Amino acid sequence: MIQTIPSSPFTDQKPGTSGLRKKVRVFAQPNYAENFIQSVFDAVSPEPGATLVIGGDGRYHNRTVIQSAIRIAAANGYGRVLVGQGGILSTPAASHVIRKYGASGGLILSASHNPGGPNEDFGIKYNIANGGPAPEAITDAIFARTKVIDRWLTVEAPDVDLDQLGTSEVAGMTVDVIDSVADWADLMETLFDFPAIRAAVASDLTMAFDAMHAVTGPYAIEVLEKRLGFRPGTVHNGVPLEDFGGHHPDPNRVHAKVLFDLMFSPDAPAFGAASDGDGDRNLIVGKGIFITPSDSLAMLAANAHYAPAYAEGLAGIARSMPTSAAADRVAEALGIPAFETPTGWKFFGTLLDAGKATICGEESAGTGSDHVREKDGLWAVLLWLNILAARGESVEAIARQHWAKFGRNYYARHDYEALPKDVAEALMAALEALFPTLPGKTFGPLTVETADSFSYTDPVDGSVSKNQGLRVLFVGGSRIVLRLSGTGTEGATLRLYLERYEPAGGTLDADTDAMLGDLIAAAEAIAGIAARTGRTAPDVIT
């Protein structure tokens, strides 16, 4: 029996870059999660009997919302739900499951790299049938529905046992609790040369992987330790916890400090990596050398042919606008297209579906390929391992050879977190108002060439996305970019991106902070971050 539960709209359910993210206390309000899930189903109008995938990163409140989502799906005419064992599916694994089983879409319950726990963050994202995040046309429709919704539908049924593999029924709808890891791990074996990696491991290739008590722990243990033969204990913090062990599951030098310090110690293994809350981001660090996400994208693209799945070459490389232009130089050398998109993996989806791009990446530590329609943290780790095994060289040697050939994009991102929203928006408005006066002005040794608000026209479907970040470009290829992040849950996060290009034959082995000093000074002179926000330093530097 379908039950209709009267409700009233909430005014704050606009999806951001990766779905709806709020504090747990917000999602725990009566009708809040239910309203949003019902709005998703109302907006996408699934065919009767359609298949839905549900999974999350194991954070606090996941299990509660999954049980509600199963009942709401049954009431809305879905015929089958696939849910990860324990309610867990990494974001890339969920994308693969949607694609493999022909689902009409999926609900991914995660706040990605944000903290978890009763007083922390939660999120819901809808992915479409290609496995990728819903495009703006759909998220706009979902938001529009949230503003007028007056009821949600459910059925009366007991909770599904999420820990037991198998099939059950909820009000005539089939619910399959599936192995969270197996499908994704099997896919990886088709992409990479596992025998070559196993041989390198047997010949003393060592690594450390920090799963940060997040979703990738079981995936990393299965693939790295069980299938590739790395010693037990290679995966650190491998048990997913609802509060990520009280830590912040963001794979950067601040929050993965233990791993980072290990990789710069005398006892460092050859290779270090980490992933985030939902498994779609990565940290890559070799013995004594950190590889920025922008450089990692470029180096992976330049060496992808060592992996069987990419041996025939790449169709193209896509990067988000704030990501450094390092990958563009690889694309030029390979004679393939390079695409610059707004931030958000959904913008890569049309390129991947059209066969225009094979590898994509974002400076925020997300990298992936056309094997799914999400960024995939462990995929990037495995491609690095495949390259290390094939080349028989260290991470440092590979990086230095890359810079010697393509030049080096010195790069950093400064995050100013939890700013008052009005302060952050006023800063951006004031900066954009300056743009007509900036060209030709000098700031120390830097001369402004142009300044603009980034706009993107999708080359496949023709859709236009405006106001995607403010850019100040300097003569010689350096630039600063400012944008407000759409992944936080409170206030506003201002991101400042700094990039200086040093050509091959230039200064390729200098300290990044020193090389970016003039850009940091120029950014402050132009945008007045300290004066407008009262912050004298960023909260996080990556």
C-alpha cells in the first residue's frame, strides 16, 4: 500500500557542484531527506519497473537515509534496487554498477571529502543512466520541484538487512544487496596489467595507501593486497567508519599528513597514495616528491599507453578550468584535443559519452577516464602503479623527465573556508568590477594581459554555463583564478588558484612557494582577500 505523506517545501535544497550537502542535523529534520529524494524521482520520472542503484560512503546517517530511499523508490514504481553491502558503494563503483546493470540512475549518499559524524556533513547526489552526475538541466528541475513539493510517497515495510548479500522484496520491488567491491575490482583487472604490477611488487615495489577510514578501504585491500600482492598492512586506516575516525577525509598534505610525512622520511616506500571519503579523489606522492593533481593528470595522460586499456591512444584530454594547463601541453604533443570545462565532473560526461575525451581531471585531486562517468581515486593509483611497473623508474624520475620535456606548471590552491557568504560574494563582485581596468597594469614583474569571467559552451550539446570563475591572465602564461566552491555545507569557501609556467630549459627544480610569491602578492593587490575577509592566510594550501 502506497502511503502519501504531506509535507512542505524547504527553501535550501539547491544542489551544488556535487548534489545537496548540508549538516547531518539539517538532513535529520522530518521530511528533509524524503522531500529531496521524492523531488529527484518527480523530476526524472522513472519508467515503471526501472532499476535504481543506492550506495554511500558509510558516513553517519547513511543507513537511515538508505532505508527511507528504498521505501520511497518502491512507492514511486521502481522495479529493482541495487544497494551496496553495508550501504557502501564508492562513487566510482556506483557509476560502474549503474552502467553495468543498465540502471536508470542512482542515489549516492555522500559529502565526499567533507567530515562525517553526528555534527558533521551529509549529502545526496543523483547520477543518471550513463553513470555520471546529473547535468544542470536535471538538477535545476530537481531544485524547482523542491520549492513546490507538498508530499512524498512511501510504503510500509521492514528495514532491509543491508549487511547480508542476497535478494529480498519491498512492496513488490526487488532489492539486491550486492558485493560493494567485486564489480569495480573486476573492471580494474580489464584496464591494467595486473601481472606486470604483481611482478614489480614481487621485485620489491613498495607502497603505502591511506584509506582515511573512508569508503576505499575495502576496495584497496581487495585490489592492492589481495590481487596485486602488496604486503598486508599496505592499506592504512582501511576500515570505513561513520566519522572517518574523527579525521577529515580529504587527501591533501594537511589532512593526510601522516602519509605525507612518511613519504619524506628515510623509511619511505617507493609510492604513496590516499583517497577521500567517497573514493573519487586521490593523493599521489613518491618517495621525497609530491605530485600535484594537475601534474598527475598530465603525467598519467603522457604515460597512459603503458596500460592495456589505453594502449591504442587517447581520444582527448579534458580538465577543469582551474586545473593547470600542464595536460594541454601533453595533448598538443600527442596531437589530440584538449578541453577546458567548468568545475564539476558532470561537464566531462558529454565529452566522454561522445568519445571526444578519454582521460579527465580536476585540480581538486579528481582524475578518471571513460571506464566510468565519475572521477576514480583508486583508478588513478592503479594507473600510476602500472606506469611504475612498466617503466621501472621512480616517481621522481618520471616527474623530472616529464618537466624536462614539457616544462613545469608551478601550481597551488589556497582555500579560505567558512567565510560569511555575503563577504565572499562581495569580494567576487568587486573583483569582477575591476576587470575592465586591469589589462596592461603591472603588479611587480607581472603584467595583466586579460581578465574575464569564465564561460563554457559544451561542444557536444551546445549548453552554455556562465560565471564559472574569475580569471586574471598575465603575459607569459601565469594566472590567478578565484571561484566560490560548491562543495561546502556552511558559509562559503573561496578558492584562489595560482599558476606559473616555466618552460623546458627554465627553472624546473625550485620551491613552489618561492616560484609563486609574485602571484600571491599580485592576487592580494588585485582581490584584497586579507582586507575584505580579515584572513591573513588560507586555511588549506594544496
